[in-house]
Amino acid sequence: MFRGKRVDNGEWVEGYFYKTTGYVFPKQYESHSACFYYIAQMQVDPETIGQCTGLKDKNSKLIFERDILLDEYNRVWHVKWARGCFRLKLIHDPDPRYDDDYAVRPELLGNFSSEYVEIISAETASIEEKT
């Protein structure tokens, strides 16, 4: 399953992505009818498309490729696909003394798309105010 932001209205949709067309077929329209699929397709921004990792955050929200996570140590992570598997890239660490390379009890903040800069800036500012 994939997720992407619709081109026409900016809403996030989840479904089955077809790279050749740039469309997502939403999961709620699962049908074996080719005509039904054609009606339900939605064009998405290619920069926002991410595959589901199959994992959930501490609030039971699905985690997708390109998501931004915050762990219980206030570290911010980016979910990436690299070398055949999903990986986490540390993008902010308020206390770099620890040498962990895994997120502890992560919480979903948002997606690594156009909203990424706003999320990181706001979250980093609120973390630094608390410390």
C-alpha cells in the first residue's frame, strides 16, 4: 500500500500506486473491475508518494516511507527506503551523547514533503524550549 498527496485538493490518499500513470487507486475502492479502478483513480504529487512500512507508531498510526518521526528522546527521524529495506535517518538530536541508531517509541509528526521544513522547525523549537 502507498500514500500520496492528491494534486487536485492536497488531501492524503492511501491505496495502490501505478508508477506509469502517476495515479493512486484508493484502498477503499478495492475491486476486481477494471472500470471501477479507472473511475476511482486519483493523481498524486510524485514527491509525496511513500510505501507503507507495515509498522505503526506509538499511537497505532501506520508509518510510511518519507514520514517524520519523533522518539521519546526528542530525536527526529526520517523514514527512507535504502539498500532494499526501510531505514531511519536521524535528522535532529537534541542530545548527541547517545550513539543509538534506532528510534525508541516513535510518534508520527508528518511527511517529508513540502510541510517537512515547517514540522521540523516547530518541533525543534518546542523541544529546545522544554530543555
